[in-house]
Amino acid sequence: MASFKSLGALGHNVRFISEQFGKMYFWTFTFPAVYDPRDAGGFWRDFCRELRRSLGFRGVRVFELHPGGHGLHIHVFTPDYQDVNAVRDIAHRFGFGRLHVEKWGILDAEKAAQYMCKYVSKDCNVWKGWQLKGMRWWATFGMYDKIRVKDVEVDSARRKIWDMLPIYLVYALTGLPERNRPDSKAFFMAKMKVCSCIYFVKYDKWVIEVQMMMENLRNHVMSLYDLNSQGEYCPL
């Protein structure tokens, strides 16, 4: 399933094409037959390599597994005009069928970003996720100024708490021995616990109340059935 960071990076790359070049072209490539998605992905890889070599083709592409059983469709936004006949000739050599292209303007940047993200988001179900497992749902090609997923930072309340939390406070609140360095896994888990507590107390107080209710219920059940902390029966 595509993450919010992945969708954010995809949207930024599409907007970049529109804002940087002032225009973009939306291509859709299909196959004449239904192929296994991995085989179709291999055909696209070879086809894309030839497009880049012969025509300087570049842009952002998204895989769409069509719901009607029509196989894999490939949607591409590119900033450069290409002769459709030249692209079609190369496409037929690599096993592609119909293709479609239309011009989009700079005012369509946000619409284009939402359009591409829609294809990734709507394929996030169990069956399609399994079909596309191990494949990159979207990618840039031939683009030097591109935004990667790791370049995207999610601005959230949890993130702000994490950045502002002093190291000494993590040791003080959790009782973690100071021999556990700030770059250790134990410190990371302790800091996660403190951040979650602060977040719940500040923003989701009802979560703390539910946890307390569940703990009281658990203790009540244990007392009724004479269970120990591990849930094992303890005869009197």
C-alpha cells in the first residue's frame, strides 16, 4: 500500500513538471492482451529504456491494474512534446497496443497530481496489492530534478513532539539506564513511548481513559478467575 509520503512525493513530481515547464502531456499505454503484471512491468522497462534512448522521453509514470480484467495500464506525465507516430512505432515493437495522449496546461497541475495519486490509491486493496507486490507503483524516469519519498517529511503533532523532546527527559521519565545511547534501539523505543503518552494526553485524552478502563476490566477478570499476570490459572 502506498504511504502518505509516497503519495506526497508523487504529487510533488507531477506539479514540478507543470510548474517548471508550463505544460505537460498525459500518455496512457495499454497492451493488446492481458499479461501478468510482472511480465507487463518488464515490457514497460525495456520500452521505456528505448524511448529514453531514441526520443529523450522522460516524466513520471504510474501503474494501474484495471478493474475490468484488462490488465496493466501505464499512465505517464511528461513535459516534452513527442511525435505520436514515433512513439507508436516503438510501442508496437515492444508489444504494446493502443496509446492515447493529450495536452494539459499549467493550470491543471493540481488536477494532474490528484489524477495520478488516484491511480495509486485505488489499487490499494488486497487483491491488487498482491498482484503488484514487489513492483514500484510509480516512478520517475529521465528526470534529474526529482523528489524522492525519503525527501518528504510529514508535519504532524507526533513529529513535533519527537523533535522537541529532550534526551534527558526520556531517561528521567522511563527510567532507562544511561548506558543505552540515544542511537540505540532501547532509547528509540523509550522515546516512542514517551511521545505517544504526551500526544495522547494532549490530543486524544479519551485513549488514556479507554486504556484505564481496559486495565481495570482485566484486573477484575483476573480476580474472578484467580489468574496471574500471565493469564495462567492459580489455584488457591
